[in-house]
Amino acid sequence: MKRPPVSLQPGTSTAPAGRAAVLAVALVALGGCVTPRPVPTFSAYWYTSSEVDRCPPRARCIAYTESFEDFETLRQEQRRHHLELVDFDARITDDYAVYAGAWRKSDLPHDLHIGLTWGGFTSRNHQRSLAGEHLVNFAFYEDHGKRRVAAIWSTGSQGEPAKEMVRPAVSWKELSGTKQNTNGDKLYLDQIEVYDHPNEGAYESPSAVKDPWLAGVWRTGEVATRVLEGLACNGQAETTEPTISGESSGPTASTVLSHCELLTRLYAMNHAGFRAVDFERYTEAGAERWVVLLQKRNEPDWLLFPGNLKYVTNRDEELKWRQQSPPYALFDLDILNVVLTSSRPGGYHEGVAHDGSTSGPPP
């Protein structure tokens, strides 16, 4: 890579004190000008899976870069560890660019394409499906205010044509109600994409509320699914710090609990035997809303949002290397927000982490 991800901690300097002082004076002379760097926060979701291997020691299975060239270099480096990209997200503006991904072990190479239109994506997916290539993941992302599609396919397989169905949906009912394709094959909803409806009408009221645009991936099989839409989470939190002999033990021992509709509904669905597989965020009448796709299964799960790369990576390592089998696997990673900062904070987590199987705070 041309440069490491921004969230990596800078190394210890071996320069003499005098040289460091000269450098400090030079920075002051320049007005203390330090170019702001983008620092993203993420939502991350894990659940247990016997089909996913642990991330190899010293390998980075979650990372981001500030250019696509660096991201492609990282992707090729990961391949040497037999790691292939399984999830991708990006935010690109005039001020910054962030390309983020999650990797897992795979014997088949995975191919990433970005900058696609919806028509270009569906056309390419049709061709690859006929060749027996499997759509691993697709995502909408913003590129200078324009909606673009990124897609990941597993290549090198020589099997039958892939049977997943990818198409836009016009309503929440259609998204959750599609149960079979034109050939009569049973289908289940495996991935969703939700994005803000573009208000492009010249004579439409800016305050008019439109349903978001929806798209989904359906795969062959019989799996019970549920779609929860319009969920709110206002971010209100209560922070309590355990005390020892009447003195605070410090912020590292704090427990952050959040109360929001999103989590309340997730806990309720958890008790009914449903686990989340995809989280999407959109705006409705200027307010942030969430939609969650759930499938009927009983594996324990973990949700973390929001968290910077350090927190997500630490949680990923802790979940994968617990003394238990099978390990937790990261199944959904999304960029929630990007801030420009001149510093590299060690941690500024202000969200919620929970174990969906026990409804408790993290250990």
C-alpha cells in the first residue's frame, strides 16, 4: 500500500529530541496546519457460523483506505493470505474518499467492480450468473452525490448457472412478499439495499414524503424471513462507570447502554428465533430510519454501532478467537459516518454493543 489506513496508530519516532523540536517549531510556523483526514465510523454485525474460518493471525480482515488504488493493492495483498473480499462500502465526496471492506478465507477468487449504474450492474450480473459465478455482495454508495453500485462476484467456479435473483422492488410488501421466481423455484430474501428516494420532480414539494428505493437479492431455498422497516434510534444513551472505593475506574470501564426502537425490535425478534442478516439506513422526512432483514435461525449474534475501526477490529478478534466453536463471523459492515479530523483519536466509541442471544452488554 502507498500508505496505511488512517486509523492505524502512528509508529514510535526514533528521531532525536532536537530534531523533533525543530519539527514542532516548523509546524507552529506554518500555523499548525495539519491536513484533516477522514475517519469513518461503522456498524458491524456478527453471528456464529461453522462455515467460516477464523481470520489468520496478524491479518487484517477489516480495513479501509483513502483511495481505490490503495484498496486494490490491499485486496491483492489479502489474497496471499487466501482472504477474499466479501463486503464493501464507500463514501466519496469533494473532501474525502473512504473505501472499506471485510475479508474471509476462500478458495475461489472474488472480483470487485465499482462505479456501476443499476442497469450496468444487472446486465453484468446476468452474464456472470449464466457463467456459474456467484454474487457475493452488492451495495449502493455515494460518489460525489451520485448513486453508484459496487458488486462482488466469486469467480473461477464452473458450476450450473447461479440461481439468485436480483431486482429492484417497488414497495416494502413486494420486498418481503416475493417467495418464488417465474420457474416456480422457492426463494428467500438474502440481502437488501435501501437508499433515499431522489426528489427530482421540478414541481414537487420538498416536504413530500416518499418511500425509499429498494432492491434485493433472492436465493433458492426455503428460509423464513422478516423485514422491519421505519425503525428509529435517536442515539440517546446512559453511561455508567463502575466505582472502586468510591472512585471512578475511568472511561475504559464504562458501560454504554442505548435505548432505541431498533434494538427493542431486534430483541423481540431474537426471542422469536429470528436473527438479523442485513442492516440498512435511510432518511424519511429528514429523520434517520433503519430497515433490518432477519432470517429464522438460532445462532448467537453481536451488533456494534457506531464504532471506529479500532473498536470493530478488536471486537472481531475477540469474537473469532473465543474458546468456543464455531466462531463468530462478520456478515455485515457499513460506513455510518465520516468525520474530518487532524488528530488520530485512540477511541471515541459512543454507541451500543450487545449480544443478541443474551440481551446484555458486552463482557
